[in-house]
Amino acid sequence: MAEENHAQPLAPPHVYRRSDDQEYWPRKIYSKLHYIPRRETSCSKCFVFFFTLLVFVCLAFLVFALLVFRIDYPKLKLDSVQAKVLQFSSSNNLASLNMTIGAEIKLSNDNFGTFKFRNGSISVVHENTTLGTTNIGSGFVRGRKRERINLFVQVRAQNMNISIVNDLVKMKSFAELRGEIRVVKIIRTHRTSFMNCSMNLNVTSQVIQDLQCL
């Protein structure tokens, strides 16, 4: 038998690009520039999210610390004062005074923690001479609250050189209140509040007027 001749198709010629082909290299460079691995993009997004969250938490903690853990001194103020009993006499530039003063003190606590106070006192002074003093009992004021303390001060002066101008006797009242501020049962800070007030006693009308506190 005669051998059959089978014609085999020729493979398409492989085109090799020259290194100096101007159409080949721009396409290759373009494809490399626009290839971004998905894994690296995901990691970058996670890092940005974590960093933003960390900054937000730090800012929130800073604001919380400035508002809550900042401890100020409680404010002590003589809100009102009255002469309950008054006996006054003068002769030969000497005067005697026997008076009971009813005072109302306002204690303001602007902190978030409770202020527990003790060992307080209030005094009435005339020209550097103490005429009377009394103790302030212990107690507490909750955070961001105000409390009023009512007390009586016995004022006495026997044959003293009291300066009287237009029937007015100038007096001052000082108070000191010691205590401790507790914030969320962690921070405990000792604080002392002071009060400095001036007033005039009218010996004719037997009233206390012109009350001013610093």
C-alpha cells in the first residue's frame, strides 16, 4: 500500500517582541503601574481604621480626665447674716457689745466627687480683735451640689475701744473648712475652703448690713 501523506498544519509563528519595540513597552509598564495587590489594600484600610479609633479613644479619655479628675476647691460664702440679740452700750470711748448672730453659709462643690468636711470654724473680728467664734460641724456635699449650713455665733466685747462711724461698727467674718474630695472611690484629695466677708453693724437700728464676700 502506498503510504498516505498526512499534511500537518503548521503552528502559528511566535512573535518575539524586540526590546526596542515602542508599542510593547508602554503596555507592559502601564499594566505594572495599575496592578495593586488586594491584600496590601485591605491591610492599609485596617491600619487607618485602627489609628482613627485610637485617636478618638485618646481624645475621649482626655476630655473625661479634664472634666472628672480635675479637682477644684469648694466655695464657701456667707449668704445671709442677722443680729438675733443685741445689747450695746458705750461711755468714755469704751463700748460693750453682747450679740448673737444667726448666719447661713452656702457651700458649693463644683467637683464630680463628694466633699466630706470636718474641723471647720467661723469667726467675727473687729479691727484684728476676735469678738466671737464657733465651730462648723462635720458633713458632706455631693458632687455638683450645694448645701446650706445654719449656725449661731456669740459675739461679746466688754469695755473695748470700738470704732463707731455714723452708728456703724465695721466687722469681718472669716471661716475655714477642711475636708476631703473623693472621686469614683479612687482619688482622694484634701482641700480647705476659706471665706472672707465684711459687714457693718448698725447699733441704732440693730441690723447687720453691707454684707460683701471675696
